[in-house]
Amino acid sequence: MNEHDSERMTGILEAQGCASVADAGCADMVILNTCSIREKAEQKFFSELGRLKSLKASNPGLKIAVAGCIAQQEGAGILSRAPYVDMIFGPSDISRLSSLLEQQRFGERTLVDTTGDPEYHRKRLPATRKDRLKAWVSIMYGCDNFCTYCVVPYLRGRERSRMPDDIAAEVRELGHWGYKEVTLLGQNVNSYGKGLGKGIDFPALLRLINEILGIERIRFVTSHPRDLSEKLIIAIRELPKVCESIHLPVQSGSDSILTAMNRRYRREDYLDKVKKLREAVPHIALTTDIIAGFPGETEQDFEMTMQLLSEVRYDGIFAFKYSKRPGTSALGLPGHLEEDIKEKRLERVLALQKEITIQKNRELIGTTQEILLDGRSKKGGMITGRTRGNKAVNVAADPSLIGSLVNVKISEAGMNSLTGQLCE
Ligand code: 5AD
Ligand code: SF4
């Protein structure tokens, strides 16, 4: 989502006549688009800011802007650590970037705008996309779920859906420009449409987009397990362009931890949804997010997560150590764990998943997969692409085929990618 926000900022700046440069040393302005989801992201930001300080010392005309969730969280507070920052604006203020730049031209003081544009979700902002075949499309902003560890609802605000006509128009334009794949973005795509008063929900939006010419594949992130409906499962099964792949963050396999996280589903409910998904769409690729070492997580709770991984056998996971975030209610929970316990649990989760991922990838050997060829592989002379399940595949093919859907027979499988041969 942040990367796509950066694409929007680039689009707005280019529409104003600015051009991107590869090296910050040549820039008149640098925008750091920040993430605050875990402490590590925040540390990275402050060290990057330190580097820009030295750059500004040698080029005093350089303007430094801070965008995104840390800007939203800290606001003018950033200036106490970094008084050399010129502009601070939040994720829902991107639409005001042009006017912020205008104001900047006429004044010296630091501009801070984290009030959030109430009309942000109704605006059609330009975007300069990095990729020419695959595009991200935001369908909603914010989140109402308030998982107890998470800063997102505080920083990205309440859930707001974009108008279906605006989304469809954007996707139509992408199809027209030769894009083949769209990934619909939202913190919780399954509650798309709530509050729009248009009688449209997420499965209906998928049906609308499935009709759009030129677009061959549709993906979406992220689905909250509680809101994953039977209607959505049917849509995945029925709609030819919707890829058989779903990211369904479970976070923990223990009911008491799920309750403490305010996830509002139980382990059994989650497993039941996985079962229904697999019954309806047998080869669906499943990925998840795991938090290791949530406050109060006992060795037994953690074992429940390990067991769940073995039971579900995900295609891949994203796992993180629990990180204390300002303003979240988990801060006040008893039983915060030492770093080394969190670290060890994270390592165990990752080691288990590594085995499962390799096994699952090997199961694809001998099968024929539809691949969207999207670029040159780092492996000498090969072309790379993705299966409908979003696995990377390297294949010997003519570069002129980049952008096409081809059938590939899988012959080798590693942890991060597969290799195959083009079928006639
Ligand atoms: N600590 C660790 N992981 C977190 N995530 C969100 N907040 C935290 C936190 N405080 C993870 C969740 C979420 C993913 C995007 O980031 O697993 O699904
Ligand atoms: Fe954060 Fe939970 Fe919302 Fe995901 S669903 S963004 S984890 S509050």
C-alpha cells in the first residue's frame, strides 16, 4: 500500500512538471514515504533521515519531506529530532501535495499537514506506476478493526470505500494501456462497499472488474478471516480472472491470543474457512501473517501456532516479532516477552515454514501452470513470471513473450522460485 502511495505522489509531482532522479544527490526534493507498522520500519526511517541531513548540509537548497504513517503519528514532533525537515504530511493528505508544494515555494517555514483530506477516497489522483503489466489499485482506505497490536486504524483512519465507478474507470484505463494484472488494495477488502449506500460488496466489485477488457488477472489483499464470506469463495471459484490465491492473515493459532488480539474469530472458525476455500477451489494458494511473541503468549500458545502452520500448510508466510506500537491497547496487556524469546519463536516459525514452502513448491513439479511472463530473470538468459498462485517461475523464453500468458511445465522447485519449460 505504501509503495502504491509513492506511485501516487510521483504521479502528482510529474503532473506538476517534476521528474524523478535515481540519485538523491541530484534531487531538489526528497520525500521519505514512511511506515510505522513495526518499530524496525521506524528505525530505518530515522537512520535514512540522518543520511539526508548530511546531504542537505552540502546542498542547502534540498527540500526534505516526510510522508506516510510516521508523519501521521509524529506530526510536528519529527522536528524536535530533525529540525531540517521542510514538509510533513500524512497518508490521507497525499491529495494536497500540489498545494503543499505551492505553499512551500512562498514560505520558508516547515509545512505540517496531517489533518487528512475528508474527500481523499473520492479523488482520482494520477499515478506513475513502476510496473507496466501489473498495477495496484486501491479500493478502500483505513481500517475499523482495531486489532490490539496495530497502529493502522489510528494512522490511516476509519474505513472508506472508493466509488465502484471510479475503480472500474481506473482499471479500464489500465487495461487500455496494456496492463494485464491488477491487485486490489485495502486493509480489509472483504468489507468493501460498507457505507457507500450503493448496494455493492466485494464479490460484486470483483464481478464488475472481471468484465474489463485487457485485464487478465485479478488479485486482492488483504482479507480479514472474519469477513471472508461464502459469496467471496464462490466469486473466486466462478470468476475466471480472479486468481486462485488468497492472503488470509491468521496471526496466531491460539484462541486466547486471538482474543487478546481482538481478531474476533477462533482457531476453529479460521480452519473452517480454509476448509471451505479448499473445497470450493482445490488448488488455491494460501499465505498468511504470523506474530510471534504477542504479550502473554505461552509456550503452549506458540505451539498452537506451529501446529496450525503444519495443519494448513501455507504456500508462504510473513512472520514478525511482536512490536510495541504507540497508542495501541496491547501495550497495556500483561506478559510482554523478552526480545530473545520473541526472536527464537520467530526463527522456529520461519524454519518450519521453510520446509513446508519447499515441499509445496515441489508438489508442483510435473504440473502445467499458467504464467504471466513479466520480466527478465536474474538467472542468466531466462524470463520470469508468476503462476496464478503467485509463485515465481523462471523459464527459457524469447523476451518478446514478456506480457503474455503462457503454459509452463514445472521441472524444478526451490524455496523462492520454480523453473519450467514452455508448453507448445
Ligand atoms: N507487531 C508485529 N507485527 C505486526 N503487524 C501489525 N502490527 C504489528 C505489530 N505491532 C503485522 C500483522 C499484520 C501485518 C501487516 O503486520 O501480522 O497482518
Ligand atoms: Fe491492523 Fe487488524 Fe486492521 Fe489489519 S485488520 S490493518 S491488523 S487493525
